[in-house]
Amino acid sequence: MTNIRERLNSHLPIILQFLSTASLVVIALSAICGTKSLKKLAESHNLTTGTHSEIHNMHHK
């Protein structure tokens, strides 16, 4: 019968590989969500800037 330490040592590489893979998936999902948020922010900034420029141009005519 094996003790707990031997069982843990035999499963440790599998556990570490799983944690490594899971962390890479989390990083990839964060990057995808971040790019979507940045795209929305850029689009809203362009809309705001465009509206501001139009108002500014109309005001100085």
C-alpha cells in the first residue's frame, strides 16, 4: 500500500500540467474579452469625437 506522499508525487505532474493549461485558457479568454472592450471603447470615442468636432465646426461658422 502506497502512502499519501507517493500518491501525490505520482499525480503531481498531471495536476501541474492541468493548472498550466487552465491558466493559459484563462489568459486567452481575458485577452479576447479585453479586445472586445477596447473595440467598444474606441468606437464610442470615435462617435463622441466626431459629434464634438461637428458641433465645434458648426459653432465657429
